[in-house]
Amino acid sequence: MYDVLIAGGGATGLTLAIALKHSGLKIAIVEATEYQANAPHPGFDARAIALAKYSQQMLDKFGLNISQIGTAIRHIKVTDQGHLGQCYLHHDEYQTDALGFVVEMQDFGAQLRNALPESIDWLCPDAICALDYSQDAVHATLKSGNAVSARLLVVAEGAYSPTAELAGASFVADDYQQTALIANVGMAEPHQHWAYERFTQTGPLALLPMSQQRMSLVWTLDTARAAHLQQASEQEFIQQLQQAFGYAAGEIIKVGERFIYPLSLVTASPTVMHRTVLIGNCAHTLHPIAGQGFNLGLRDVVDLAAMLQNKQHALGSYAQLRAYALARKPDQDKVIGLTDALVRLFSNQHWPLVIGRNLGLTLMNQLPGLRHQLATQAMGLFAQATQQTHGE
């Protein structure tokens, strides 16, 4: 009998296992796709993620070293294409070495796997195909034919998780009718640790600093244009990107492999059930407009790990899981609501909204109080204050 069975060996599932490594709990991870040395894993693909400062601090606390594999974000510039509104954030205004870090998922995955304790059972490749419950445990049948039981099942398989559906959860999607085009681009000049978010007529366009004079591109487009640009020549792609973004970061001289992902807000309900909890993208998959997806999921991990370690006698009980869900709700509601509102505000060309958002960007840049709120959200410090309020 395991104490904790984690379904999903991606970033969220592995981070939870590492967060619990000193707990004394008996843990197993079920992961469907085998890791191979020189092949990308679906949980750690070509994308890069922006980790908030608070996220970096938490991962370092778990024994990881994000600054070793990540590139610091020290300055942020937010603009609206074709309009004057803009806002700047600088790390030294907040007495910190960085506002956040950009980490390539493949590097992050390698660091997580290397940090995984040997005491954790790794059931891979395998998947849960049936669930049964008793008063004190969840009993999982695996595709391999093996059966495992645990006091708690944590589902971290991402949106539309089959294991979550087996447990009784359902998913609701709000399709934004947008597609994210992801690529790494080479710049003619050093990025000087600047990150850029530019709101265009089709949606936000972000450039995030990476190593070797590269930047990570996340470009929100309508689906047809995204498909065209994915297949376009490098010359045409760079021309279109430079036209949309401008020259704030200098000249774009190279583009790597391009990937496209449909964008929607996907939420699961319920997220806690008998002996079962959903975390990370399995509970809430967000639009990348504010770069909050994994940061929000990491805060799920931090709160859940603390609760499981501090109250092991009640591990997996519905009362414990309900308390976790209530503790997480303010942060989740705030981030989901903010992200959704930003998508609708900055993807809308209705002129009163255009005027309003540009006025907002201008005021934010001129008023330290408003700018501080934006920086606080960017660094994840709202979440830190929330967790301190709950005594974590």
C-alpha cells in the first residue's frame, strides 16, 4: 500500500514527488510515456516556461537549481501594437536579482528526473485503466495488469486526464478560437535579460530571454494564420514576426522549429473527490497570456505537499482534501479570472476597450502603486502572501 500514488510524470507530478522526498511517505508515480535519453518527452517538449520569482524560490527550496538552467528576466516591457500605451518593470525597483526565470522544458525535465529520490517507485510505461475505492484507499488497475493501492491518488496528467475522468471529474472548455505558435528565435543583439509582451490585433506576442542570444516566442494567432506561418519559409516568417513585434529587441535573424497549440481555458470539476485530488493543468489549463500556468500549478504542489506532510494522520481524507481545495481557491480564482479577462481585453479591437487598455498601461507606467501590483503578480508574491495567511 502506497501513501501517495501520482498519476502523471510531467513537471507537476515530478515536482510533487520531489517536494515530498523528506516526508517519509511511500510514493509511486504512474507515467504512460517512457523517457528516452535522446528523444523529447511529451511532458517536456520544445516549449520554454517563465517561472515567477516565487516559483524559483520554491523550486530551490525543494533542492533544484533553477538559476543553473534558466535565464533571468530582469526587465519587462508591455506594449499595445499601434498605440502609445506601454509599461516597464525593472528588477532593481523591487530589490531583487530577477523578476523571474525562463527555463526550457527539456532542461527542466532533466533536472527534475535527476532530483527524483530512488525511494520513489517509477511505474513507466504504464497507465491507470480502472479505479475502485474503499473507505481508506483507492485501488488502481494498470494497463500492464498490475494493481496498486494508495491512501491518496494525485492526478497530474494535464487537461482531459483519462484518470481524472475515471475518478468522476469532468472538464469544461472555453475555446478562445486562438492558436499559440511557439518557437525559439535568434537575435542580432544580446537581449540584456529583457522580456517583452506585445498585444497585437490577433492576441499577445511574447518574447522571453534565453541563453546564447536566443529568445522564446509565444505568438497568439487565429488558427488559419498560425497554420500558415508554421509552414512558411524562414524569411517570410521572420518578416511577418518583425512586422508584428517591431524592433524593440533588435533584429530577428533566425527561427527554430515551430509548433502550434490550440488555446482554451479548461477547468475540471470537482477537483477533490474521495481519496483523489487533481492538481496543475489537470485542474486548470490557462491561456499563456500572463505566463501563469505552471506557476499556478506549482503553488498547488506547494500547498498540497505542506498539508500532506504536516497532517499525515489524516492523509487522503476528504476533510483534508476539502481544506486544501478551500485554501487554494482564492489564488486559483484570482489567476484564472485575471488571465481570462486579459485575453478578452487585449484580443478585442472595439475602440472603447482599446482606449481603456492603453490608458491603463500608461497609468500603470506612471503610477508606482499600480506598477507595483503588476510586478507583485509577475513575481508570484500575491501567492506567497496568501500562503502565509494560511500559515504555510
